[in-house]
Amino acid sequence: MITVIGAANVDISASPLGRYVPCDSNPSRVEIAFGGVGRNIAHNLCLMGEMVRLFTVFGDDSIALTLRDDCRRVGMTVDPILEVAGAPSNYFICVNDHNGEMQAGAADMELMAHLTPEMVAVYIDSINASDAVVADCNLTEEVLRYLVANCTAPLYIDATSAAKAMKIKPLLGTNRTAPLVVKVNQAEAVALSGIKGDVEAMARWFVEQGVSRIYITLGARGVYCHDDMHSVAVPAQAVTVVNATGAGDAFMAAVVHSELQGATMNEVCTMGIKAASLALQSSTAVNPNITQLTNKN
């Protein structure tokens, strides 16, 4: 069982029908789907054949129940059910360009502030019984701090965005008995480390701060992974990008899945690149064809 602790939200994405023109009204295709970093990672893991529990918080607006039911529909267990009376659901809105790259994004994640360390503490024994725990940085710094201090299962943290990644920095250097694995993109790595242009130096910085293993995704240049003994760089695959939203979530899910399978660092990175490539080719954040990466489906 893998426990994912993070956001579930409604995604609204707009992709122009022609060339994207900034600061203008672009004729576009608008799609509404369910997403959230935590939920997307959980969904991808379900498609990879893993048993997954999603630990999140829901609002009580008209779409919240549908969002919760959809999480169950795709195979994850939603436990516990935390619902905040009078609160709207989380929303993420993005505007892509004609190449599928996000030009602007807006995230309303105020609901996540209702998920407190005290709530997590009630369930910490069952969380620690998981084979792995995945947390996204939509969680508050207090919840992340509690997990770093009290989670005895391998803990994977997804930085989520350059701004939200800063919640990780005060937690680095904390003594842990279980591995702490962090996934960042290059902008998030720069924000946290203060190092620009030298990916190897960035990666070493994370390990020096107590991170067991760091994955730095580099977009079209692939991924760099480092721990205290090994490093590997794996190039990206050339694909036609339909929608960049969700590629990092697919990468993270593949990392967790393949590490639990005992894959080598190079195999893990290769699986992550393949998963991200599939996500890039999907109009939605989770590509159902990700099942082709495993033999379980």
C-alpha cells in the first residue's frame, strides 16, 4: 500500500486552436478534469497496478462529491474522508500555448490549510504501515514538518512549484531513520539551493542537506538523479507535447513504483522519463495509457 498525502482539485485548462497570442483573447479548447498533484500521482500509481490510499481534504461545494467519487472510480481508497463545511473545492487553472506549454497558471489551494498536523497524527500508525508515503507541497509547512519528523516509511516529497518548494528548505537536515526522496524541477532546485546552471552541484547540495536521493527533472534535457554514492543522467524522449500539465506527477509516480520494485537508479529514471513522455502526449493530466509501462495491467 502506498499512501499519498496531498491535493485533489478541479483542473480547468485552455489550449489555443491556433498560435498563442499573449495579452489577447485566444480562441481555445477548454477542458475540465480532476487533478491535483497528490491526486494525479495517486491516479498514476493506480494505473501502474499499485494499491493506493489518498489522504486529502474536500470542500462541500457542488463538485466536491463528484471529485471524491472519481478518486474511488479510478481505484484509490479515499481514507480518511476529511470534508470542510462551507468550503469550496481546490481549483487549478492553466493557459497553454500552441505547443502545449503552460503560459500562465493559477492555483486556489486554500482548502489544504484545513489539513493539520493534528489530523495527520491521528492516522500516523496506518500511514507508517505503508510501503511508501508520498507528499506534495500543497500541504502546509507544518504538515510536511510533522511527516519528516514522524514518518518511518520511505517518504517522497514532490516540490510542486518553485514557490511551494520553499516549504521544504526548513526541513532539510532533519535526522531521519527512513529515506527521504525529493523530486524537483530545475526552477525548484534553483529556488531551494541558490545554485544556478550547475545541476550536479545542485544535486550534491540536496544530499548534503540530508536528502537520501534527489531527482531533478530538466524538461527537454531529461533528468538527473544523485544519492551519496551514485549519479545518473537520462535524456528526455522526443515527443509531440499536447499538454505539459501532469508530466512531473507521472514522473514521480513512476519513481515510487519502480523504486518499490527494486529497480536501479538508471532504470528508475528511464521509467520516469517514459511516464512523463506519456503524460505530455495526453490532453488530460493523467494519460490512461500509462498502464503500458508495467506488466501488472
